[in-house]
Amino acid sequence: MTDFYPGLAVVTGAGSGIGRGTAKALAELGAEVMVADINFATAKETVALIRSAGGVAYPYALDVADTDALETFGAYVRDNHGVPDVVVNNAGIVVGGAFLDVPLDDLRRIIDINLMAMVHGCRIFGAQMVARGAGGHLVNVSSMAAFAPVRFVTPYSISKAAVKHFSETLRAELAGQNIGVTVVCPGLIATNLAATASVSSVTADQIDIGKQGVAKGMSVLGMHPDKAGHKIVAAIAANEAVKTLRPEAWLGYRIARALPRTTRTALRIVSGPELERVARVVIDHPAAIDFAKRAVDRMPRRRGLQTYWVPPDSGVAPQPMKIVES
């Protein structure tokens, strides 16, 4: 790590969570960081944190699902800052519920953000790195869901499994260009992923309570995003192919590879329809909502950590992309 200088770095979804932690970790090593996020207000907060620590960063409002905006963003970075040395494709959302009940628009949205944005990000910035001829590094953030087939998160698992295989394939293809590719399968990190989640087969009250409970639970039990960011930067420096950040991800990855049938059976039991029926009886009971509200209100959350279960105001007028340097 002492010999690793990240140069110019691009991080998407850097307004919070793993993206913010990685942007800060890169800046600590002297990188000039392009902080891109669909929420311009949180992107500016990340930039303010980096600048207050003496780093260099610029905020960008970017919807990675908009391919034209991503192309424009790539051209802007190249023309105004140079070709990135490190690109971290991190932006992602969750869509859950019974697969056959998931609206087609939600399915398209998660594939566009979780998979195609990473494909296009690697295509756009990878092409710049190849043309420059000085190498570089691409990072795609996947998930434990890539190798843990659990019911009710099929759309999320589809996207993350595709990201993992895409990254490993691209690594082989770009190795001759001195461009490394790392796929990250984090495990439980204290992020705000629940804030943008959509879930079918549940009521609005149930999803609101669930988001708050998940967000608080992740803040208490999950790894701090700053620690996750440092681990990701270490993986870049070591040019690791697959990086798991927590013990459950490390163990799950190895068990899934060694014992795939056992893994499928175990997860089928853990998330099977039998438990679903029991859960349904509980959550659909008239008294369950009030009880759940009180329980979630009493749940603790980690202090000093950016935590929300309702997306904050974006701080920018709705448009595909806006670039502001100050």
C-alpha cells in the first residue's frame, strides 16, 4: 500500500456507503477523485469530507442507468481531468419479493443499474485506459448474492452474479493491456442500500418498517464503510481478482464453490416456503404493524454513521446529468 498511488480515480455511487468509503480511502493515498452519485447533495457531502481532510475531489450528479449520460461523463472526465487510473463501479439498488410478482419496470431498472451500468462503465473507461497504453484498474462491486441463491432476491442475485462473472471474464481479456479487474463481494456493510429498495408482495407500511429496520440493523451489525473502502483499495493495490470483505462472504464463497449442492439445499431450507408461511401469518396480523413500528423505533443505530432509510433530497434539479466543480 505504501507504494500504491491511485492517481485519478472515478467512483460511482460515492454519495454514501461503500462508494463513499472507497472514495475517501483513495483520496487518502493522494488520488484526485471524481465523486459521482445520482444524489448530488450526498455527492457534495463526500467531496466536503475529502477536502476537509486535505484531499482533492469533485462532485457529479449522474444516473448510471442513463447510458448517454455515462458516455458524456466519461468524455468529460477524460477531456478535463485525464484518463482515470482507477474506476470503481459501485452504484446499486435492491429489488426483492416473489420473482413472478416483480414489476417489469423494477426488473429492468435493477439490471440497468446493477449490471449494465458496470458493463458500460468498464467499456467506456476501459477503452480510455487501453488507448492511453499505461494500464489501470477497474473495480465492480458485486455481492454475496452472486453465489448465495436465496429466495425473494432473485432480481438482485441475477444482476450480482452476472457482475461477478463479467468481471472475471473481463480480467482475462484485459490482462494483456496491464489493466486489472477486481470484483468485490462485500458481505454485510453498514450502507443505506435499503433506502432505494423496492419489494413486491408486501404493503407500503410493511416495506417502510422493513427499510427502517434493515437500515438500523445494518448500521449496528455491518462493517463500517470506511473500513470496507480501505479493504477495496488494498485489493486494487494487490490486483486481486475476487475480494470478499467480511467473514460470511469469505466463507460463503468458498463453501459455494466446494459444495454447490449443499449450499443450494441449505439456503432453500433457510428461505423456504414453510418459513414464509409462518412469517406471513405474523406480518399480516392486524397487530403486527403497530408492534413492528414500536420495535423498530426502539432499535439502536450506530452513531456518527451516515444512516437513512428514506432517500434524502437530491439537491439538484431532475435531469440526466449535471456537472459542478465547486
